[in-house]
Amino acid sequence: MNKTMAISALSALGQETRLDVFRLLVQAGAEGLPAGEIAARLGVVQNTASAHLKVLSQAGLIRAGRQGRTIRYVADMTGFRDLLAYLMEDCCDGNPDLCRPVIEAITYDC
């Protein structure tokens, strides 16, 4: 991940509804949720939810897949891990053992 991609991801998560969407999709796991259900659970209108989903998708934090007429979204944990890895790239002033527990936690495959 480069700086531009990291800024895009952080900007996407820096908005309340988008952060709520991302957290909801993380909770939903590998099955994800249909767009309409995301909107309903968060109490937002569908076109607003769609705009937020697009931003998160462009930032590499979520993925969409079509199932018939339904679009189902899932959290892109690889994209999220890449963001966290970028943020922690030079952590601990050259002593990576201090960061090892955090790095191991974010590289765990859900």
C-alpha cells in the first residue's frame, strides 16, 4: 500500500456512516450483507448507503458481489490489513518485537 491508498482508506473510514458500514460488514464476516439490509440496519436511505458503499469500495475496504438481483458486500480484510501494515511499517523505533502481538493479531485470517 502506498500513501495515496492509505489516505483514501483513512478518509473513507473518517466519516461516521462509512465507519458504521465497515464495522457492520466486519461483524457479518465472510457472508457479508446485501446493500438493502445494510441501509436498513443503519437507518439510512438506500441511495445514501449506496454512495457510502461506493467510497468504501474505491478505498479497497469492501468488495461487492452480485447474487441474482442482489448486491452483497463484504469487508475486504486484505485491504484493511494492508492499511494497518502500512501504518505500522516502521513502528517501535527499529524494535519490531514490541509490535509483534499487534502485527500477529492483524494478520490472523478470519
